[in-house]
Amino acid sequence: MLTSSFDAVVPMICVALAALAVMAAEAFRGKNEKMPIGGLGIVGLVGAGIAAVLLWNRRSESFGVIAGDNFGLFITLVLVIVGILRMLFSGPVVERDGLPAGEYYALTLFAIVGMIMMATATDLLVIFVALEVLSLAVYTLTGIRRDSMAGTEAAFKYFLLGAFSSAFFLYGIAFAYGLSASTRLDVVGRYFAESATPDNPLALLAVGLLLVGFAFKISAVPFHQWTPDAYEGAPAVVTGFMSTGVKAAAFAAFARVFLSALYPMNTEWTPIVWLVAAATMIVGTVVGVVQTNLKRMLAYSSIAHAGYLLLGLVAAGANQDVGQIAKSAILFYLLTYAITNVAAFGVIAMLGSKARANDELRDYAGLGKTHPALAALMTVCLLSLAGIPPTAGFIGKWYIFTAAVGAGYYGLAIIGVLTSVVSVFFYTRIIVMMYMTERSETGALAPAPVVGMVALAISVVAIFYLGILPAQVMNLAAASIGTIF
Amino acid sequence: MPLLSLIVALPVAGALLLLLVGNADGRRDGFVRWIAMAASLAVFALTVLLWARFDPSSADYQFVERHAWIPAFGIDYHVGVDGISLMLVLLTGFLTPIALLSSWGSVAKQVKAFSIFMLVLEAAMLGVFVSVDLFLFYVFWDAMLIPMYFLIGIWGYDRRIYAAIKFMLYTMAGSVLMLVAILGLAWIHSEATGSYSFDLEKIQMLTLAPRTQFWFFLAFALAFAIKVPLFPFHTWLPDAHVQAPTAGSVILAGVLLKMGTYGLVRFAFPLFPEAATYFAPLLALLAVVGIVYGALVAMVQPDMKKLVAYSSVSHLGFVVLGIAAMNVNGWSGAVYQMLAHGVSTGGLFLMVGMLSDRRHTRLISEFGGLKGVMPRLTAVFLLITLSSIGLPGLNGFIGEFLIMLGAFRYDPRFVVVAGTGVILSAVYMLWLFQRVFYGPVTNPKNEKLPDLLPREWCALVPIVAMAILMGVLPNLFIRPTAPAVTKLVDRIHAVQGMHVEAKPAVAPIARQGN
């Protein structure tokens, strides 16, 4: 073991080493030689997972800016799960589409390093650095199919708007620094608790700019416009990663900043987040209804899910007990959503071919007959996204709504449940296609690769486990909250 | 022996077993059908055992099982049955094998998936009736939607997808608001006692403010009213019933609709007695409108299945009227009518399905003079028709009679209008019977129709036997429910009385209802 001040960065180092190993392996790989590069990534991720488990409850801290608290570790574990599932889904896809394997896996792993850093950072500047690390990797991944016009366009759009939002974020940091003379969250928090008055325009500017920056990253309305285009243009495996890993990491940092450093300003930001949450839930579901491209549909669904998370954030601003429930609800929701969404995008990725993405709704017609196992597993994922028992998605939503009702936000909870009914409509459209529509075209879809099916089966088992016996993981989530806020 | 858990788990076990049977080419269809049948018959045997070991003199939950599930929120796996739920468990156990049997002739594609969904559906319905924990109840309540959605959507008739989605969205829209109310109750419990609880028995101890009761009752009642369905929330029902495969319709009409009325009896009224008293006249009014409206619309239907579907709107109106009367007669009648309607409407859907299997049409005008061609079916159809109308000596009479008795005590005006519903039901059912079975054979296609097959006999004999048994020995079914009904009705009145004395402010609300 190294000196204790390194403890908290061990998970990151594991993943980063794996990324470097991947790059080295790529350098030694013959032109068409097959090499299980993804396996290196899985080794690194498992190492990070083990490190996170060992660090549990130790409250380690590195360099004063990275905290190995349970909150960060919980998110780290979520990211590790997302990463491993993604490696499994990627293997066959990378081979099929002829993506540059070394770059693909290395960028993915570097992005995960950025995500873990973002979830564990306790300094605004480090959060920003993490944000850039993960964003640059993900921009590149979005456009990794250089022959694809849509992919290039998506990457460019994503990059421009991402850079734009980074500027907002940085501006927010500047104001916070200007007020408190520090970028460390605890110092900023102390300043806001002691000396900020609600009518101080600089304080309001700092809060507002940071809010906009985060809202971009988690694609909350009205900063969501980039999402559908970027999600649609990127390869499906990358989209699955963007919609879960990036979102989980960004939301973790969002929650950490707003519930610790900016918590004293919560009477100011709560009404705004309330509005954003309501708009995000409504726009995400209502616009999702009319989509005919599956990736676009799931893009809007992921916007709606960001809305439910924001609902949790609003409730987390409430008094002690309910606030605790809301915070652990956010963590639990992130876990359920991440597993489900990665799996759903994995299905889309597996059904694509090199020539065609096969991600239009009509491509799924008759899937229940041609790919019965795949369709059944996809159905479970969709039902979980819709929040129907006994799946993980239901428990996640229930947990969030419990917190919202407990905090007295009945209106927001009602908007939440009603939009989830609307979302049922578009998730079931996919099910209708798979099971109740005959396949008209002759173009048969390729059978799903075994590795992907295994990953999918693991996800579905996890979905049922979290849906039927959630108590233990819920306790874990609750325990991660006590340590930081 | 954890009898209730066994009853709920057995169909799931059967479904899991079926998952393991490889049947991609449909060669093992027969085997699959027998496994499903064996599982559902075993469940029925267990429900009968439950009935035999049930103590009919007690009003408490029996066969109670309780295990911590999500301790942080006081959520327990808490199941138990009182007389009311016992009867509905029995009904579910009774109808599922019959519905499965009816599918042997009509469902030919994807038999394995069909059987799995039927078994999962059965488990969810049984779960709804035995849950004493609100969270557990909601989980089963919502989980039930998925298998039914697939049953309608895959094996239904022409407009099945529309019907399936409509069914799903309507039901969910109602139930999510109930979820918010359930969460609110758990929260109020935690404020009052310091700990969360979703346990029905604990939540019943709370004293809720009238305003809270008002909103929460509305949320619960809306969920149940859509399920029943109470006029004007009934529009999903004709679509779902008509498009569903026969087995789906039997379960839909036989059991699923009762989940709505059961919810009113078990949750909405006892949890929010003051609000219930306040809203009872409105519920009774809607029920009576539904009785007459359902009957009138049924009368003009050209499609047999649609006719039976609308007759359900009318019959379920009676059940709600009985519940709104809030007295022992009304509630006993309502519970009894739930069973009776399940048996007779289940039987009607079965027979309409048999005719439609033979002729691939359900239009009344396509038939006529079947009496000469299919005398046995005619006889059974007549008997079930009479039971549906409410002929004394058969199952339909007792329930309607008790409900009217109870409603008369509550407000005679409702009974006057509801009475016309009884007459109208005789009109539409007998007219249907006349057009389909009497007269000469007008359509040559009907001349050679085979009469009841042995398999169809097996499905219909239990229905007929039950219809007669319930008519001749009604006490067999009323007696076990009596203590539970009395307890719940007393509870509603006790809370009312207490508040009238303690808080004069709510007295007008209470009086309005009487």
C-alpha cells in the first residue's frame, strides 16, 4: 500500500493503467491480429471496483481535492459496472464495424477515469478538469466512425455545445472563487454559509452559471437540444455510455456541489431546479412519444430520467430526514437507470450491422419471433425504464417519489408519475413492434453475439434483483450519504 | 405451511418451468398446455384447501405471513386473507384453469408464451387479493398489467394493439395517482409515529385530516373506478374485452374488474371513511348511471362480445351501488355479486368464444336458429343467461337482491333507477338469446356446426355447477364474508360517529351522505 494520501485515487489509477496498457497493446498488435484488448479494460475496471470496495467507510482523501468517501465510491462502483457492461457489449461491435480497437478502448477507459474523478473531486477546478477529461474522450468516441456523416456531425455538435457549457461552468467557478478566494468545496461552502446574502448578485451569478453548466451535461431542459442529435449520430455502444456514465458522473458532481457547497443557497436554487425538473420530465416524455428512431427515443427518455433525478435533487434540499432519503434515492436511481440503459443500448448496438444501424422503430418488427431471447431481455429493460414492477426501475422511481412526497412536493411528484405513464406509451411502442407486428422486410437481422447476450442476461438479473430485493442496495446507498453532506 | 405464499408462488414456478421447456417449433404445445393446466389446477386445489381451513367466524386476517422486505421504509411482505379476499382468491383459482382450457382450441400460436403470461397474470391477481401491505399491493396491481397487455396485444383480434395500449394507459394513469397517495399515507404515518409504514392495519389507525382524506380518497377511488370500470371511465373496457382472446376476456371480466371493487372495499372506504361518506352519493349516482347506460348500450350492440362487455359495465354498477350504500346488506351483496358476475360473465365469454371459434365472427346477425344445431350449447347458454339476468335459484339473484336491499336503506331513489337496469338486462340478454338460438337457421354456414366438444364441456360444467351452487346455497359463500364485511362497515360508521361527536365541523359532510 502506498502512503495513505494516495488511497482515494487508487480506483482511478487502476483504470488509467488499464488504458495505458490498452494503448501499448494496440502498438504491438499486428494489422489484422485479434487481441482481447477489451479484456485489459475489464481487468482494470475490476481492479477499480475492488479498490472502491476496500476503501468503503475509510473516508480517505488525496491531495485535499479527491475524496474517497462512500458517496464517491458508490458512484465509482456504478461507473465500474457501466464500464464492464460496456466492454462486454463493445467487443463484438468493434469487430463487426471495424472500429479502431485500441483507440476505442483507450478513450473509453480514459473517459471512465474522468468520470470517477468527477464523482470524487471536492474542488471546483478538479471537477472542471475531470469534466474536460471525460468530455474530450467522449467527443472523440462520438465521431469514432470517421466514415459516418451523422457521427461526425454529432461529434461536432456535441463538441461545440459541450465547450459552450464548459465556459459557463468555468465562469461559475470564477465567481465562486472571486467571492470565497478558493475553489475548494468546503471553503466555498463555508463562505456561502457565513457571509453570502441571498441578494448578493455575485453569489446568485455563481450559482446560476454552475447550474447551467451542470444542466448541459445532464441534458436538462432547456439545455437538452444537443442530446438527441448526439445520441442518434454516435454508435449505439457509445450512446449507451454517454447516456449513463456521463450522466451519472455529472449528476454526482452536480449533487455534491449543490448539496454541500451551495446548500446554503438552497432557497434560491430550489425553485429554479423545481421548474427545470418539471420541464425536463414533461419535454423528455412528450417529445419522446413522436420519435421513430430508437436511439432518439431513448435519448428523450434519458432526458426524462434526468428530470426524475432532478426531482430527487429538489427533495434533497428539504429538511434533514427527507433530504437523506432523497440523496440515497438519487444514488439508487442512478444505479438502476445506468444498468438498464446500458443494457437497452447494448441491444440496439448488437442488432446493428456495418452497413446499417438498424435503429429505426420498424427494424424491430417481429423481433420477438426472430430473436426471442433478445426481445424478451429488451422487454425487461424497457419495462424497467418505464418503471413497472417488479423491475429495478420501479423501485428507483418509487424511492424518488417517496422523497418528493415526503418533502411536500406533491405537485412535482404528480407530474413525475403522470409523465411516467406517458413514457409507458413510447416504451410499449417498441414492445408492440417486437411482439405484435409482423416483419415486412426480408432483410434479416444477424443473430446476437454470445458475449453481448451474457452481458444482457447479467443486466436483466440485476434489474430483477434490484426490483425484488432492493433492501440491501438501498441500505448501501443510504450509508453512502451519511458520510459527506 | 405458508399457504398463501404457496398459492401466489405456484403459478410463477409453473411459468419458470415453462421457460425451460424448449418449444420453438411448437412441437411440445400439448406438453406446455398440460404443465400450465397442472399448475393452475394445483393452485385451485390450494385455494379450496384455504377455504376449508378458513375460520368463517373470524373477521381478522388469517393465514397471515409477515417478513421484513424493505425495513428502512417499514415495508413488509405481509399477506393474509379475510372472508372477502378469500372469496376472490377462490374465484381466481376457479376461473384460471377454465380460461386456460378455453385457450386449448383457440390459441394456436406461441402457446408457451401464452401459458406463461396466463400463469404470471394469475399470480399477480392472487397477490393483489392477499396483500395487506399497500406497497406489496401496488406492486402486484401494476405487475398485473404486463401479462394482460401481452395477452391482448399478441393473441387478440384485429384491433388488439390499440386495445392493449389503451388498457395499459388507462389503468396506469389511474394507479400512479394512487401511488402518490400511498406514499403520502406512509409519510403521514412516519410523521405521526416516527417510522414509515405501508401496512394497511397500521395506516388504518391514523386519524387523517378531512382535507387529506378528500384528496387521497379521490386518488384511490379514481384508480379503482377506472378498473371497475365505473361510468364514465369505462371506455377502455369494450375495446379490451372485445379484442382480447377468449381466455383473456374470461379473466378480464371474471377477476380483473373485481380488483377495482375489491380496492374500494378493502382500501378506499375503510382508509378514508369521512371522504367516502362524502363521495358515496356521487359514486352511487355514477353507478346507477352506469347500470342504465351499460344496459342500454348493450342492447344495441351487433357484436355478441361487445354486448357481454357492456353488460359488465351494468353489472359492476350494481356492485359499486352496494358499496356506496355502506351497510352490511349492500356490502355482502356487493361481494357476492363480484363472485356471481365472475362466474356468469366468465361463462358467457367462454360460450361466445366457442361460437366465434366455429364461425370466426361474433356478429349476432350471422347466427340464428342454433337451437336445432347445437342443443347442448343452447341449454347451457340459456342457463347462464338466466343466471346473468338474476333469476332466483341461480347465482345472479342473491347479489342483486342484497345490493338493492342495502341501497334501499341508503336512498330508495337509486334503487328505483337501478331496478330498471334489472329489467333492461333481461331485455338485452333474452333478446340476444332469441336472435342467436331461436327461429330458423338463416345462414347456411350454421347448419353443420358441431355441438359442444368434450373439452368445452369440461370448461362449462364447473361454471354451470357453480352457478347453481351459488344460487341454491348462497350461505356457503356469504357466511365467510359476513364477519369481515360487518367489521369494515362498522369501522366506517364508528369513525364517522366519533368525528360527528368530536368535531362538529365535519358533521355536515357525514350527514349529507345519509
